[in-house]
Amino acid sequence: MPELPEVEIMARNAHAWAADARIVELRVDDPAVVRAGLDLLAAAPGAQVRRARRRAKYMVLETSAFDLVVHFRMTGKWVRSDTRAARLRITTTLGEVALVDTRRLAEIWALPPASADAWLAARGLGDEPFPEVRDGEWWRARLEGAGAIKPALMDGARVAGIGNIVATEACWRARVWPWARPTSLDADGWAALAGAVRSFIADALAADGGDEIAYVNEGGAPPSYHAVYRLGGRPCARCGAPIAKATQAARSTYWCPGCQLLGADAAPSAAPQGRRRR
């Protein structure tokens, strides 16, 4: 599922491909993808594309006629024109861009111009962890009072855009036990977590940047910058212990019981309530 890094890349691509261009044609090939504002899209021809940007896991395409908010869900992608079936196509004076989505789960909202920020604010999104540099104290303040740290990282009302992969890998990089309570980390632990989130996002952007995102759920070898996600049973690259897997807050969690010990309880090698899996 696209998370912050993937949506950031698609927003950057959309901006590079269409910013300042004029819309020649906008074609909705699958009206079901448009959740609101289908009538606004009729005014697309002649409109100027102002910019594309990311907010949480949403991409916003701002034009002089409407704001287009896109949530990619599981398999949605913003790409250059190709031969695959697209849900929506926009032809501009710089070329064509399209939303493709094999599972038809992506969603689009067409809103009046300059209204996307208010619409997104109403969804209760938390502050952005990137590209701003966030220190350990910033993270402590946002996760304060939460339960386990890893699910708290994924709470979009606390911090925007972080999904299961980013949270899993950041905990490994920071050596934080996924079930650790916020009160169990000291200043150094919070600083490590802050650096880990930022470094993982930066590595994902550097590795995955290009005209099209390749999602983890599409198969293939795990990305080189993944240390634990979907690597259960393999040796940890840091200490050699087998990577463990468990279900945590209804999501798969991968961690190293050998070196991921910050905030761990007396039995860090096991998931709470005996839910450990390999």
C-alpha cells in the first residue's frame, strides 16, 4: 500500500510532469473513482495546473478550476500515459498523466479551487514528519499517552502519512521494540526514533524514485533498504538473530528480538500474549 514515500514520489512526479501546463482534456474512464465533484471536472479544459503536492497519504493536484485530491489505496498509481486501462486521464500541454489502479480501490475528490487544505484538515490529519526535520522531543510529544509505539506511529491523527512499512522499519533502525510504551524511551531513544523515521523515508525516496512506483505487494525481491519487513525467519543484518513476526493491532509486525531492545519488557524475544510468529 502506498505510504508517505510513495505518495511523495508520485506528487513530485505529477508536479514535474504538469505544473504550469494547461489542461487540454480530462477524461474519466471510471466514474466510480470520483467520490465528489464530478461536475467540476467538466471545466478542466483550459485550466492551468498550478502544483502537485502531498498531504499525509493524499496527493493534491491544484488547478485554476478545481483541486483534485487523490487517495491511492492499495494499488493506485499516478503515471505517465501508457497502454494500461486508466481510471482518469489528464492531457496537458506537457503530455498526459493518468491514474491507473488494478484493484479499483483508489478514490478521487474534485473540490473547488484552493479548498483542499480545509477538506484535509476536516479529516483530522496529524502534523507532517517530512520534509521538516523533526527532533526527538517532537516525536515524544505526539506519541505521548499512546499504547505501543509501532501502532502509534501509524495513527494518522498523531503523525500523518506513516504506514506499516515505515513504522516497522523505523523501529528496527532505532532499535525500538514495537510494543514499547512511550514512557519507556529516554531522550536518546526518542532521538534515535526521529533519525530512523527520517533516514528510512530518505532511503525510500532515493531508491524508489522514478516514473512509476513498484509496491511491495506486487512481488519481487524486497527492496535493499528493507531490513525486517516481510523478512521473517531471515537473519538480522545487524546481529544475525532470526527476524520475528507477529500480529500487532491487526497488522503484521516484523522485528529483531536480538537487538531491537529499547523499551522491551523482560521477554523481548516474544510478542505480548504469546502471539509470536516466524
